[in-house]
Amino acid sequence: MADQQDVKITVHWLNNSRGQRIIWLLEELKLNYEIKTYKRDQNFRAPPELKKVHPLGKSPVVSIEAPGLGQPLVLAESGAIVEYLYEHFGREHIPQRYPESKEGNVGAETEAWIQYRYFMHYAESSLMPNLLVSLITGSIRTAPVPFFIKPIAKRIADTVDEKYTNPEIEMQLKYLEETLGKPPAGEFLCGATVTGADVMMIFVLEGAIQGKRLTEKTHPRLYKYVRHIQGLESYKKAGARVAEASGDEFVPFSESGR
Ligand SMILES: N[C@@H](CCC(=O)N[C@@H](CS)C(=O)NCC(=O)O)C(=O)O
């Protein structure tokens, strides 16, 4: 495993974004890093400068400078960044994949590793898209359209939510609530320590709290889990670092109002 000496990590962080995942992870791994901040415009989009770092102009993006590299290595997509950082600087925090003497056997993977791999992908591929649909239907309802269009727009948004978004989000949160209540989950999703699965899931669950889909009453385990993570020293330090870098008070995504 690499130690960080001579490796410079820069996180391109956008306010109210998945970029916070990476800052939390870097604090968990106790790595040194710099933050370059970007501010969303009035349409909640990233500013064009982010496209100079990566063509899609999304956050998070991480650039890594290391001896022997002519150009910084630019990594995008939070799951890919999380995996890269763990593989180089935190391999011991990835759940063990195989039990002793079963190395490489199909189906012999540990429950913790299977859960870890699953949630690394699930966060962005299954839960997040539904919260995004919910955001879109919400903005259709409040769109500045002529008054005679408003009831039609509302009807379309309500139908999408009734037929798809609401039951889908409810089903997934119920599943997560149950998953957190049994092994291999423990204090965290894959057991007793933070893994990439938690790093990926926290932002999405914070989004569900913000959208009032997840409350202490409806999903007590999930709610407690989010608040527990938000109380960790590493999470608080991550908040303090972005506050310092951005000049704005850090507000967790769950309470950010957007
Ligand atoms: N699946 C990507 C999503 C990246 C993404 O969409 N980031 C949002 C912030 S959470 C963004 O940059 N939005 C601004 C924009 O698209 O203009 C990831 O996990 O990194």
C-alpha cells in the first residue's frame, strides 16, 4: 500500500454535492489534501470552470500529483474515486473478500465483502436516480408556467410520483431499514467500521432526509445511522475543512434545503 509521501491530492468540491463524500473519506483515511471550491449557479448547476478539470464538469473530481507523473491523474465519479483512494491508501478498511483457504473460489466471498460491493454500486445506480426523479417532479410542480398549464403540469408530476417515485423510494428505504438491522451490518453498513459502502450511501440518505422521505419516525435505524455518521469526528472535521475552504458555514446535505 502506498504511503502518501510526495502524493498531492486535490478535491474539486462543489457546494451541496457528492464532493462531501470524498472529503469525509479523506478525513477517515487521515490523508493530506487540498480543496478547490466551486459554487453552483442560480440554476443549481456547476460553474463552467469545473469543465476545465474534467469534460463533464461534475463534482466530485479529484486530481492526484505523484512523482513520475507528467500530468496530474484526474479521477471522476465518486464510486471510482472512493475505490481508488481505498486501494492505494486504505486497503485494510476494505472488508476481507475471501475466508482463509477459499481465495478465488466462486461464491466463497464473505457476506461483508458482498454487501460492500453491492452498496458501492447501489447508492448511485438504484437509490439516487429515484431521488433525482422526485426532485424533477417537484420542480415541474413549481415551474413558472402559464396558469392554465399549471394543473396539467401538476397532474403529470403527481402521476409519475404516485405510479413510480413514491412506491419505489418507499420500497428501497424499507429494504435499507431492514438491511441495517441484521448482519453483516453493524454500527455501519458492512460491520463495525466505516467502509466505502458508508461513504457512498451517506450522501444519498442525507438527500432522503432532506426530501422528507426518511424521518426518525418512518425509518428509525436509517435515521440513527445517518446521525451517528454525522457525529463522527472525521465527518465534523470534513465539514470544518470545507467551511474553511469555502468561507461558508458547513451545513450537512440533510439540512441544506436543497
Ligand atoms: N454519479 C456521479 C454524479 C456526479 C454529479 O452529478 N455531481 C453533481 C453534484 S452532486 C454535479 O456536479 N452537479 C452539477 C451539474 O451537473 O452542473 C458521481 O457520483 O460522482
